Amino acid sequence: MVRESAQDKLDIQVVPAKDTAEAFLLLETGRVAGSANDDALAHATVAGAKQPKDFKIGTKGLEFAPYGILEPKDDPAFKAAVDKAVVELIKDGTVAGLYRKYFEQPIPPKGINLELPMSDVLKRALANPTDSGDEAAYR
């Protein structure tokens, strides 16, 4: 349950930013005390900062939001082909390997490492692939 800042006397002010880069600039220059963002974007932004060790990324998420694949509506044959291909990539280890390559190791050309280990939720999703948007399917 989300509570209002005023209700809890937290004195939080929301400062709008047009994108992740602007939100981080506000944080980096001390104009805001924190920022909420997608975990991968937060890790990429901090990893590319002048002083990455000056920032900490929290581990508690604000909401459950599974990623998905956009595909044509009302084309069950295409959906079945995509589902089959994705499950094969998961089962043969390709997805886990790509995850390690881009989220846990230095990425060329700058050698930036996002240092973002795979979450337990993603591990469970890969162990039991589903196209469900229901959070309970990922527990």
C-alpha cells in the first residue's frame, strides 16, 4: 500500500525529470536526495557515472512489472512460434548467458559493468516460463 508523504510526515517533494539522465543529474548534483527507476536503467546509469561508488541502488522494488514481447494480435500461430523459440533459448542457456554478458560483466567499448545479478524473480520466471501477467505466477 502506497501512503501519502504528508500522511506519514515524510516531507517528500516530487521533482519531475524528462528521462533517466536528467533524474540522475539531479541526484549527482545534490538537487534531489534520491530517484526511482527501473533497476537495469539505474545500474547502467550508476555504472557510467564519474564516481559510481558514490551511489547505492536499493534492492526493494516499488512494484511487480514483468517484461514482455510485443507481437501481432490474433495470430496464434505466430505466438506459438515465438513462445517455442523463447522457451528453447531459455532451456539451452542462451538467455542466462546473454544476461551474464550484458548485466554482470564489462560491456564494450567502455568496459562498464552493471553489476546486476539476476533477481530471484527472473530466475523463477526462467525456470517456469509463462506469459502470465499475474504476479502470483512468478512466486
